[in-house]
Amino acid sequence: MTGGEVGTGEAIVFWVSGTLAVIGALGMVISRKAVHSALFIALTMINLAILYVANAAPFLGMVQIIVYTGAVMMLFLFVLMVVGVDSSDSLIETIKGQRVAALLLGIGFSILLIAGLGNGLMETSSVGLDAANSAQGGNVEGLAALIFSDFVIAFQVTAALLITAAMGAMILTHRERWLPKKTQRELSQERFASGQHPGQLPPPGVYARSNAVDTPALLPDGSTSDVSVPEPLRARADVREVNEADLEDIRQIAAGESVVDSGFEDADEGSEGEQR
Amino acid sequence: MTQIIPAEGIFALLWVLIALPAVGAVILLFGGRRTNSWGPYLAVLTVVGSAVIGVLMLLALMDQPAEQRTVVQNVYDWVFVGSFQASFALQLDQLSMVFVLLITIVGALIHIYSLGYMAHDPDRRKFFGYLNLFVAAMLILVLANNYLLLYVGWEGVGLASYLLIGFWQRKPSAAAAAKKAFIINRVGDVGLSLAIMLIFITFGSITFQDVFGQASEASEGTLTAIGLLLLLAAAGKSAQFPLQAWLLDAMEGPTPVSALIHAATMVTAGVYLIVRSNAIYNAAIWAATAVVVVGLITIFMGAIIGSAKDDIKKSLAGSTMSQIGYMVFAAGLGPIGYIFAIFHLLTHGVYKAGLFLGAGSVMHGMNDTVNMRRYGALKGLMVITFITFMAGYLAIIGIPPFAGFWSKDEIIHAAFERNWIIGAATILAAGITGFYMTRMVAMTFFGKARWEDDAHPHESPPVMTIPLIILAIGSTFLGMALLFWGNIETWLEPVTGYESVPTPLPTAFYIAVTLVVVVIGAVIGWVMYARKEVPIEAPRGNVLTRAARQDLYGDAVNNVLVVQPTYRTAEALTTFDTKAVDGFVGGVTSFVGDLAVRLRRSQTGFVRSYALSMVGGVFIIVLALILVRLS
Amino acid sequence: MNPANYVLLSALLFSIGAIGVLVRRNAIIVFMSVELMLNAANLAFVSFARMNGNLDGQVVAFFVMVVAAAEVVVGLAIIVTIFRTRRSASIDEPNLLKY
């Protein structure tokens, strides 16, 4: 597994994981929805982790899964949730020629790189990491020995970088409160001082019908209250009329008399919202 | 051989000679209105002080043996750059001495005269400041011991001349005359600066001592070039042909200025320069010949112009040109003429100053009228002015025993020692001198009164007449004094050299012929302008008269030869500048501007466009790398 | 098979990531594409480490991951901030810095 040459098992792993990684990458670029893109790139990263392990880098493979798939991708998803999960891009390109040029350049670039690298690397032989890993007793030990000796300054600097990045993120997303938070008493006083109706508005009149929100409530004197109907309906003049016949029925019901169900049909003529 | 003696005793005060008027000029020009009341008197005192020191130095110098009369005082080290060394060093020798006396004594008299003449001018203080500045600069000029310091004085007197010609700058004609004098003088100054450079290149030094010591070692071609450049400088400063045009216009300045600067001292600086550089001209015969030719042409130009002008000051200015022409002519004759050039310069300085001051006195009494056709019959009203003017008149036309006779006679004699043709020419010019001076005297003092209606002729105050009297005495006796008592020939001989060539005919013959010609000229003048009525409106006159009234077309020639070509060149250069140079520069800028406007469109603000160009760049780099590695 | 195939795969993934950056407008997906490019580079590092028998490549890949994590944190914070003010995560919207 860690030798210089690629065995048959590793070749199978390479072709399967490599194909999946490319599919994930392409899917990430092509998906309309950002969530799909995030899932596709997670696929790519997991497959890359497998390839790392296959490539004699088990430590990096683990780090890849923990840091990328575990932390970074979750951060991406979290931000997606904040920004809006279903904000899908329109696929119409606004910059003239950008898409064609990008595709041409990207494909040309990949051909160039693959041709050049393939031409240069195919003849080389691979050394393998067995000797390097066994020098310190294993891959993780070998990496640790390097990080804490030759690369110790870079390690310290990256530590500082991480702390700075965390600070930066906090500062960037922090919103300063300019005024002190209002207490409940102040809110209440504000409400009464404004001179508007301080309490709840009356609920609409409720009848056992499909949508009764457009029916105004009856006041004790028999008249109707406009404010009991939601404002958009009022604006659209979708308030249902209450006809006198119905009021009469109600009074009879309240008086314990039986009523012939006849007048409701007439009232339906006045409203269109119900007939949908 | 001359020996240099250190500046001790009275000679230690050499720098004070210059410092006195210089300090006076600084106080007057920077002191402001506070000095208005006493400033002019301070100016007079400084020049009188310099004159007293000058006289004391003359006495001290006469006590020295003849070959020990050169004093050098190094005031301070001025320009020391590599091998170029010029000290602010003053040199007093016999030649400088006579100039110092001329400048300070005549200068003092004219300062005193100006107290009266400028009494009512609101800018009196400024006038005296400029006069002091002029005296200081002129003293630097004649006391310098090297060409660079001489150049400083040369420019200083040019500046003072400019300021004083344009003293009444509210008059456009005065301002224009000042500019004209300044610009024409610049032409000469270019000659002087080129001459100094050439002298330094040739001799490696610019002190008189070194240059004259090695003069015979340089090639004749170089010396001729230096001589011609110095002649150009002298022509500019001394108003000699072909740079003569400024002197007549310079008469726009106040009359004392005309007397001091444009008759007695500054305009003779060219003669001083040539005589001082005698070692160069002695070795460059062609340069000397050019000097003679220039002098001779100017003698006649000046005389002809002087005969035709009705403006008394311009007529005198023409006469000055002519007389300086005599000096330059004499200086060009070589060792036989140097001494007489200086001799004539001294006598001319005195009598011409007297004549100008006399003219100023006449103008003073005639409401500043300068037109001689509006004078006449003034001899009874301005007795002192008339008598002193007559002394100057007799001196300039060369009637013995007046000063001009002795000096002019020596020049004519020296001319005959060289060549009888130029001798005859000088005699003829002397006759013309007799004509135009007689014309001037006749029109001014004799004949009938042709005054303007509001003219009330009167004699000038004593502060003006006393200098006139002193100068008249000088005009009368200075020639004899210098020749017989002062022994000017032996006095100047150590500096200028002297030789005498025998002439075919006895000296008395030339004197007699000269006198006869002069008297003939004078009689013609008398007959034409005293016996006949002088018309108030000038008659049309013959061709020569009309030409002379136009300064012999000097301005027209300058206009055609210099001014118009310069204008056209300037216009052509302006066209070239606006069309070609500006067009090119503007084309470059508009090209860059247009390019920038187009390139600006690539800054779309879209991050993805920028990323696209980045990827494109990477693509090109990778392509190049692969191509390089694979090839 | 030769381990160089891993490098070719990495080149392919890198190019796809680059196209994603150029083509997509949603800032979060652009970010994902950048991450993909970083991962492709990591794969190349790991492969080269194996081919050369030297662990330095793996160490560098490790540092790349750390830096990428820091970059994601800050980058996402910026996206959130922009979203708050503009109610949009399109990277074509903030285009005021132009001619």
C-alpha cells in the first residue's frame, strides 16, 4: 500500500474514487442550488481523503475528513442557511463572453497541464514513503517530527494566523448595539403614549366556513368591526358583507329558535375570495 | 620695467575710493524717504571725498620714481575655481590715475550742478543714488587689475546708464531710449565676455599683468580675434560705428547725466579698454587697423549728425560720438596714438561736460526747450553760461590755447605720422567740427530771439554756474597744463608706450592747415546761422541733412538688419513651437489619454472578469514554460 | 499504473475549480470552487511526497489545510457581512470599484 509502485488494489481505488471526485467537482460547478453544490463538494472531499490514504498519507486523509468534511463544509452549510437555503442562481450569464471564455480557458488549461505533466512525469519512477515513514516509526510520527523541528516556525505562524482569522471573523460579523436595550416597562409606555389602540385587535368574525378571516367581527350592538379583518384584505376590498338576514338568523339562534337555512346563499354572491 | 609697489600709506585707501560712492548709493537707494532731505548732499560729499583721496594719491604717485607707479591692492579673493583665479584686486597706475581724477572731479562738479538742476524733481534722491552707483561702478572699471573685475564695472556703468537714461520713465520715449541703450550695449558686452574667455583660454590668466606679459607669445590670429572682440565691446560702450545708434536717444536722460555719463566718462570706457589692452593691439595689426577704420567712420558720422540736429543735446551727442571717434582712431594708431587718445579723452571730458552743463543751463532758463531754433540772442541774458560755453566751444573746435587744440592737434599729427590720407580726413573732420559748433553757438546765443511765448530766459543759480566756471577754466587751461606742466607723455609712457615717427613736413605746417580749415568751417557756420535769419520751422534741407536728421538711418539699418529678422525668427519659432513641438507633445498626451479611456473599459468592477484575466495570464505562463522546456 | 496519475487527477480537479470560480456568481459556490482548487493542489503535494520519498510534501499539504481553514472563516464572514447590507450573495453585485 505504501510502496512506490501502484498495485492493482490501489489502481481500483484510484479509478473509483477519482471518478467520484471528478463527478463531485463537476456537480458542484453545475448545480443550480447552492445546497446541492455543497453536498457535491463534500463528496469530492471524502473521495480525496480516500485518495490521500491510498497515497501513503493516512494522517492527512483523517485531517481531510475531520477538517474539511467535518468543519469547513459544515461552516459552508451553516452560512448557506443564514443566506437563504433556496437562493438558486439564475443560469443566465450577465457578462458578455465570460462563460465561453472561461470554459475555453479552463479546458485548454487542463489539457495543457495534463499534457505537460503527463509528458514529464510518466517516465519517472516512484520512490515510495516506506523508508521515510519507518525512520520515525510511522507516518504520523514522521510528520510530527518534521512539523516540530524543521517547520516549527511555520507552525507557530499558522497558529497565530488561525487566532487572527477567528478574531477577524468575529469582528466582521459583530453588530454593535447603538442604543441600550428597552425594558418591558419602556415598551409598554411607548405603546400607550402613541395614542393608538393599545391592546389586541378583535379577531375576525368566525363562522364555520372554509376561510372566515375575511368576515368582520360583530360588535355587541350588532354592527361590524372593520379592524377585525387583516389589513391586506381590507386594502383589496375583500371584506365580506354581513347582510341583515343573517343578523336576524343570529338573533333567532341566540333566542333559541330554529332557523331555516336559506339566507347564506345570498351572502356568498358578494364575495369572490371564497370561490377559489 | 614697471614694478608693483604694495598698497601702503595713502594707497591703502584705494578701496575707499570705490566704497565711498558705493556706500552713498546703498544709503540713498535703500534708505527710503528718510534720506530725501539730506541724501543728495551725502551723495555730493562721497564723490568729493573720493576726489580728495584721488588728488592725494596723485601727489603720492608723483613722488614715486617713474617705474614704481603701479599699486596693486588685493581686496579679497573673489573667484577661485581650479586654474581660474580672479581676485577683487585694484590696480592704480598712471592710466588709472588720470581716469580716477577725471571721474571723481568731473563727477563731483556734476553732482554739485545737479543739486541746482534737479532741485525741483520729486525723485531727486533716487537720481543721486544712481549717480553715486555710476561713479562707484566706473571707478571699479578703471581700477580693476583683471578683465573679470573690469567686466563688473563695465556692466555696472551700463546698469547706471540704463537707469539714468530712463530716469523720467513716465515718458515713453525715455523708457524706450533706456531699453535701446541697454540692448545695444549687450551686443558689445557679448564681445567683451567672449574676449575674456578667449584671453583665459589663451593665457591661462585674466590679470592685466599676466596677459600683457605674455601677449607677444600668442599667435597673431588669436590676438586679432581678441582685439576685434574687445573692439566690439568698445564700440558698444563708446557708441562707435556700427553700435552708435543708442547715444542720440540716450539724451532723453537728465542733462547732468548726459554730461557725466554720455559725454565725459562712461562712453570713453571703450577708449580706456583699447588703450589698456595696448599690448594686444600692438601685436595684432589687423585689429588695430579695424579700430582706426571704426574711429574714422564714427568721426564723420558724429560730425554729420551734429551738423543737422536742431535739438541742442542731440547735436552735442553727435559731437561726442565724433570726438570719441577721434580717441578710438588715435588708440588704433598704436604707440604713437595711445597717449593722445587719453589726452584728448581728458580734455574732451572736461570741455564736453562744460558744454553739456552749459546746454543744461540754457534749457533751465528756457523752460526745458531743447530746440535751438527757438533760442537765439541769449548772450546778454545768460552771461556766465555764455562765457563758459564759449570756452568749451573754442576748446572743442581747437583754437589755441584752449584745451582741445593741444589734444586734437596731437592726434592729427599722429595720423600724419602714419598716413597722409587719414591725416587729411581728420583735418576735414576738424573743419566740420568748427562748422557745427559755430552753428550751435550762433543759433543759441546770437541772432534774433525766436523764443516761445512763455519763455523768460534767466541766468541759472550759482550752484549751477560755479561748476560751469570751473569746467570753463579747465577747458581753457587743461591742455597746456597737462602738456607742459604735467608732462602727460612721460607720465603715461610707462603704461602705454610711446614712439614718434618723423613726418615729411614740419609740425607747424599741420597746425596751420588745421587752423585754417577749422576757421573756414566756423566762418561758414557763422554766415549760415548768424548772419542769415534762422527759420523757426526747419527747412527741408538737402539729402545729407535729411539723412543726418534720421541719425544717418542708423535705426532703419538696425531695423532691417537685426530687428525684423529677429521678429521673423521669433515668429517662425513660435509657429514651430505651437505646431510642431506642442503638436507632438499634445499628440502624445491625447494618444495616451485615448488609450487610457479605452483601457479603462476593462476595469468593469466584476471580480470574475479580473479572475478570467488572471487565469488567462497563468495559461500563457504555463504555455510558455512548457514550450521552453519541450523545445 | 503510475502514481503520476494522481497528479493528472489533481490538474483536472484544479481546472474544474477554476472554471467554477469563473462561471458561478453565488459567492458561496465560488468559495467552494476555491476550496476545490486548494484540495487539488494538496493532492498534488501528497503525490509528489510519495514519488520523491519525502514527507515534506505532506507537511506542506497540512499547512495548506490550516491556511485554507483560516481563509474560509474570514471569507465566509465577509460574505455574511455583505449579505447583511445588500441582501444578496452575488459577487457581481459589489462592482462599484470600476471606471
